[in-house]
Amino acid sequence: MNLIHFPGRATLDRIRSLRLADRSARALAYVSPKPAALFAALLVGPLLAGCASTPQYSTGPACPASSSPSEADKVAAPGAPARAGTSYVIGAGDQLGISVYRAPELSMPGIPVRPDGRISMPLIPDIVAAGKTPTQLGSELEERLKEYVQDPIVTVMVTGFIGPFDRQVKVLGEATEPAAIPYRDGMTVLDVMIATRGLTRYAAGNKAVIVRRAGDQQETIRVRLSDLIKDGDICQNVQMRPGDTLIIPQSWF
């Protein structure tokens, strides 16, 4: 005869406890988020809140105020457009257009200023033009032409600009195209670098210097060209003056 054995009371209580524990665990897993999901929520929440808010940008230190050109610089700045208080000074190599009113045979549409600073035109074989403003040169031509023309009216126009050598901005060293540049009113270091097509691959841009002379005095101004060109540090965009020399050394590394 086969006998059926029923579990005892203690065994039934143990089975019942295990079932209750399993149900509780399932309910807890369903109601509460998993630890990974909870961590993600805590991490993403502040980021989303930050994106929704208005971004705050910190402003860098203010650039030191650059000194403006002196009145003497403004008077004779070659290449500068004519305006109140400024006059262009003719230099060797400039191209001039000379018009004599009611005397087209004496007019010269394009005449170069020779290396010695002089020009030649009909009835006036030789006259100094360099170092004078167009108005001053026109007045002198009128005086010379009075011998041949009644009440001459002469207009001098500068059509090609180089300017006096002592007022050009010179660039030496590791510029792509070192050159002597006609000074223009308001010219900065960045304008000079654009005109010389930037730095060479061997340039030590942050060690560049501007040599500036004022009478018997000489001033050296350090300028970090690499920071200006590559990083956009506008504080390094120094104001140039007529006669400045920008020296860009070579890097040894």
C-alpha cells in the first residue's frame, strides 16, 4: 500500500513565507525605478534645467586704452583720406595727376614722383614735389606757370600712394611678405598683418616687437601676434603710427 505523506505545519509556514517575500520583491521592483534609471534621472535633470535657463557669458579683462596718434602724426599721415585737420604728404614713388584749368596741353593725367622727390611737366622741367601736400604743390605750380599762362588754376591729385619713407610702416622678419606699407589713418597691427599676408610657419609671433621713434627717443612695444591672429585676442591689436617698424623673430622650435 502506498502511503501519502503530507507536509508538516512548519514546512507549510516556510513555503508561505517564501511566496510572500517573492510577491513583495516583485511589487517593489515594479513601483520603484531601477538604480541605473534613477542615476540617469538625477544626472540629466540639472543639465536640462541649465539648457532652459539663459546662458551667462563672462567678459574678459578690458583692453588697455591704446594711445591715439599725436596731432603731428595726423597732419602728415601718408595714405590717409583727406578730412578736417589732415593732409596727405607726397612722397617719392607716388603717382600724381596734374590738371591746369583751360590749358589741357599742360595737364598731366599720370606723372610719377622721381626717387629724388621731383617731377617734370611742360614748361616746368624740374620742381620738388616730395614733402609737400597736393595743395602746396598746386600753389607752387601756379606761381611758376604765371609766366606763361594768365591766372592759371592748378589741381594736383594723388592717384598712387606710397608716401615719404620716414612715414611708412615697415615689417621685417617672419612675415609672409615683408614690406614697407604706406601708413593709413587708423592703421592697426591687424591691418599690417593682413597687408603682409600673416606669419610664416617659423614665426615666433608672440615675441614680435614694434620699434617706434619719436625724435631722439626710441620705444619698444611688445605684441603677441599669434594670440591676435589665432586666438582673436583683440587686446593685442595695437594702434600703429607713421614710421613704426614691426619686427617678427624666428622661432627656434
